[in-house]
Amino acid sequence: MHTHTIKLRHAPSREKSPANAKSRLRPEAERECKNQRQRESIANRVAGSIAELRNLQELLLSEDVDPRLLTDFRDALNRTRTTAWAVQQYLACLTTETDSTTLMNILAAERIRVTYQLGHALAEELRKPDLKLQPGQLLELYKVMKDLTARLSELVG
């Protein structure tokens, strides 16, 4: 093992060789490797989620589930479906170098629809006397809703 170490120390310098040009690209290669790992991680999570959803489907068919929970679950699935569709459309826009303005308009319309649904559900929840919420949460919601109301007032007239 000692002779192997000596050979490495006395090997010709690789800094001048064309093969060492790769070391200058190393940060880019490392970023690409990291991006590839992230893509694989996302792909694995999506595949796992698909399997889990199939299992949930079977459970939902065989068990009694609270209707409110089912509604929330369906809403979450719809948001996830819409997000997946939007990302797919956005990537298609990038690939074809198409303007993504129409896509952004569709996403804004979807957010309005979801906000409308959540607003109604939240209004009903807030009417319940046994609901216990933190004052800070309510204040933050109030601030956001106030800003949103001001902006909507500008748009609607």
C-alpha cells in the first residue's frame, strides 16, 4: 500500500491535462447531479403517492368516512391535480417557448375558485361557538383578508 501512495504522489501532474478540464466544470456537474437527484426524489415521491392514493381508494370504498373529511380530501386532491397540470403546462410553455400569460390567468382563476370555497367553509367554521383559535391566527387572517379586499375593491370598482 505504501508503494501505491508513492506512485500517486509522483504521478505526472494532471492539472495541465485535458482530462482536468472536467474539474473546472465540476460545480456545474455537481449542480446537474443534485438536480438529477432532486428529480429522482420527486419522481419517487409521486410514484409513492400514486400507490398510497390507490390504497386510500380501496379504504374509502370499504369504510364509513366523515363527509367533511371527504370534502377536504377531495379539495386537496383537486388542488394537487391542478398544480400538477399547471406545472405540466408551464414546462410545455418553456419547451415550446410559448407565452405563459394564459396559463397564469388560468391559475389565478383557479386560486379565486379555491379561495371562494375556503372562504365559505371558513365562515361556517367561525360561526361555531366551540371553535377555539389563537388570536394571532385570526389577526393574521384579518390582515391578509383586508389587503385582499382592498385589492378586489380596486379591480371590481
